[in-house]
Amino acid sequence: MNQETPTLNSRWIDSGRVLSGAIHYFRIHPDLWLDRLQRLAAMGATHVETYVPWNFHEREKGSFEFDGWRDLPRFIRLAEHVGLAVIVRPGPFICAEWDNGGLPTWLLYNGPIALRTSDPNFLAHVDAWFDELIPRLALLQRSQFGPVVAVQVENEYGSFGSDRDYLEHLRDGLISRGIEVPLFTSDGPTDLMLDAGTLPDLDVTANFGSGADEAVKTLSRRRPGSPFMCAEFWGGWFDHWGREHHTRPADDMIAAIEPILAAGGSINIYMAHGGTSFGTWPGANIDQGVYLPTVTSYDSDAPIGEAGELTGKFWKLRHLFGSVTGAELPTPPPLPRRQPPRSTLVSPVGPLLPVLKSMCADVRRSPVPLTQEDLHQASGLTLYEADLPLPEGASVLRIHEPRDRAWVFLDDTLVHRVDRNTPDPGLPLEGVARDVHLAVLVENEGRVNFGRHLGESKGLLGGASIHAHGVERLVHGWTQRPIDLQEITEFPEVPNPASAQEPGLFRTRLRCSGPADAFLALPDWEKAYVWLNGFLLGRIDARGPQRTLYAPGPLWRVGSNTIEVLSLGKAGAEIQVLDRPDLGGPTPIDGAER
């Protein structure tokens, strides 16, 4: 790396050096924001960086939320309290392995819309969002004696499109709404990405996890004399269901960072603390035509683990950052208290289909299946039902284009499963001519957060058909019920209890002496969603690699606590409460400096 690489000037920080770490407030219980920020400061960071997910703050069109878990100004002030400057990335698109890349699903409800372009329809929605968000950020920027020192324009746009008018509209919109601190873009360090993702008057940063020398050369060639900043240094990576757990050795990470700092460059560790994509917020990717839903944990093998663990990466970065700044670093707070390991048996509450029907009185009828967008449904499950006349003799039932998994019931019995990645081979049926009741429960496993598949439809897109005597006959006459799991805080009682191991709702109660972290394991469950005291922790899947769900201490109550499990497939008999996570690989360790 060129030892004369210029540094960021005092517009970003007085010392000209940014040592930042990414922490997403929306992936951390707000009672733990201060703890995680203190850990970042103890790591030697000078800055904290965060995205702002539009769909987290405007879940319904025109209804903006900035309180509680969504109190972004409070998070920024807490960062200031522990001595961190703040870098904000407000999108409107953020990627972040977050559902739909942070774009609200309601954008898709009224027909096609050209996302992330200068389409006037899309820009009108963006402008209304920025009217609410940006003035709040403007009050917190450095020019107003606040901690916000830089704001990003869009996110990795060069990996998506080439609409220069769109980027200019966003830049002008930030400035006109009061942003005075430096604006910047971030893209992969290639000419293809930088050609479309940058603007001449904005600072340019790069995202990568290795190859710093080549990144510096590329940016120096394109922007001679400009400071070098790695806006996302990927020290770890996220996981997909059914794939391996990603880890990166600490020494390998440090070896890739040292040349950047030695040359006077700046860096943002992505992620410094990953946290958790609670509920149904995880996104998904499509890689070579294969749909890959992201797991609930966003631990990302970060220096600060999902539950606050201080890993080997933390201590090595603390040493490295401390040697660069020469500052005396604060002592990290102790690890939050954890609950003792134990297990608890669950009791069946009700079969899956009756439970779902009792939760959704909104029944829509149509000749062919409606999409989740037609139903104005952001996420969760959609229950499709139809009467199915079976012919005499052999026939085959096929489910077409479920997005993303289909659980197929005949006369309320689970008989078949279909995944969007594999065309349905069909369910062979035998018998006399009769009518059966077909129910297809379609599970939205996360909206794609990156690339051209952004904004794709969800639901039972291709319907179902019955094949007999060489003829294919489509199934018509559907009812559908949208079940947005994110909105469920309480389940109704169902008259007929579920049977053990069958799909359904299960419940147990645990006593707790006080708030303390725990990790819930469901070792014999096929696919389930788990609630703690009415809060949806997320999903667990036998495909792995993740095997535990993080249940942060602030969600637990003194005395009795209720855990509810909605099992889509085979159910287990117990839930294990563990004192450490199992993400499918090495367990993060918190302890003394090594």
C-alpha cells in the first residue's frame, strides 16, 4: 500500500483517523444499547456506524415510529455519551441482510414499482420518508454540536443499477433537509461498481474484506488525493439456513487490516457487533438461482458476539486500535448475567391449522391464489385452502412456485412439503373418487435484500394442480388467510389440543429469578417460530447451522415466563435453556484479555 495515502480530514474527525465499528440498533434490545456501545468504545473504536431500515420505522404507509426500539436519536445520544462519533447510513436501501433490504413491503402493494430508481412514484415515497427521518438526523450532526459526522448516500448502488438521476436526487434531498456533514458513497472497489455508485462531489469509500492494496490503487486512480476509507471491512460473514456457519480466524482478519492503518487509512469493522434479526426481519439472497434465507442470528463472527461476548477478535483489535491512537482505553463492562442450563417439557395447545385460523378472521376468496402483496401482507405465513375433487384411481398432486416453503395438508393432516428451490415431484394419491380439503401453508422465509430480485412477490404463485390419466387440472376456488407473525403478541386458546410431535402451537412456562440472557434450543423440532412473553425471537430450522435462539435478559420477567412455539413440521417434546449459543461452529468466549 502506498505509504502516502491521504487520511480523512477533520470534517470526519479531528485526528483525521476513523476507527469505526458497525452496530445496528434495530438488532439489539434497546435496554442493551449502552452495554454494546461501551464494548465498542473499549475495543478502541472512535466511531460507530449504523444503518437506518426504512421498513422498521414505517411499517405501514404514513405511520412513522421513532420510539422504544425505534428511537434512533436515543441510540445516537448514547453513542455520544460513551465518546463515539456516529456515521449514519439512511439508505433508503440498506441491504444489511435485512428483509427487502430495508424497503417497506407496502411499496409493492399497488402494482409494479421501479425500486431504487428515479421513477417519480418511488421517489415520492422516499421523499416522504426523508421528510420524517432527515430532520431528526440534522439536529444531531456535528455542525449542530452533535455526534453525527458523516452520512451515506444510498448503499452499494454500483452493485445494483446506473440511474445517476436517482443518486443526485438523494444527495440533493439530504442537503435540502439540513445535512451539512460530509456525504459519502460506499461500493465494492471495482470500476464497474464505482462507475455507477459514485458522484463527483461526494467522498468515495470502499467495501471489502481483503485485498486492501488493490482497493487503494483503484480508488487512488479514480480519486487522486482523496482520503482512503474502508466503509465495510468484512471481518466475518453471515449465515444462511442449510449452509455452513462462517468464521474467520482473528489473525487473518488483523493481517488484512494492518496495511490499511499502517498507511494512514480509516476503517469501519462490519460487523463490530452483529446482534440478532429478531422476528421475521432476516432477509435472503439468491445465488446462481438458489434462494438462500438468512438465519435469525446476525452474530457474523464479529469481535463482540451476539450476546456481548468478547472474542479473540475483540482483544486483538483493542490492541491494534490502541496502538494506533495511543489512547487509554476504557475497561469493557462485564458480560451480562446468564441463566443456568435446564430443560422444560412443552404442552400442546392446538393443532396448527385451527390455531392459524383462529388468529386470522380476514378471509379473502379468489379463483386463483393471491400473492402476499395482493393481501397487503409484509411477512409471515399465508394459509391457502381449496376443495379438491380427487378422481378415481391414481393421481398426483403438485404445488407450483411457493415462495418460499409450502406445508401441504389434506383433511388437516400434513402430507407433503415443497421448497421453492426444487420443483415439486408431486404427491401420489390413490383411492376412490372423493372430495378432500386442501390446505397449503406458504412460509415467506425472508425477502431478498440484494440484487435484481429485490421486491419479488411472495405466496403461492403457481397454485396447485392434480394430474390423472395423462391430464393436468388446475385447482381453482381458493380462500386465503394472511398471518403476519411479526404482529402476534398473544395466541388464542383452541378447544382441541394438539397431538405430540404434530404441527401446532406448544407452550411452557419457566420461572426466572431476574433478567438474564439465555439461549433456547429445540433439538428435535423441524421448523418453528418461538415467542418469549409475547415477543417473537425468530425462527429455528433443523437444516441449521444455527441451533439456538438468543433470548436477551430484558425480555425475561421475575417469576413466571411464557415460551410459545409455533411448529410448522414435526414437533419436539422439550425446550432446552442454555447458557451459551450454538451457531453451528465455535462458541464465542468472553473472558480476560488474551
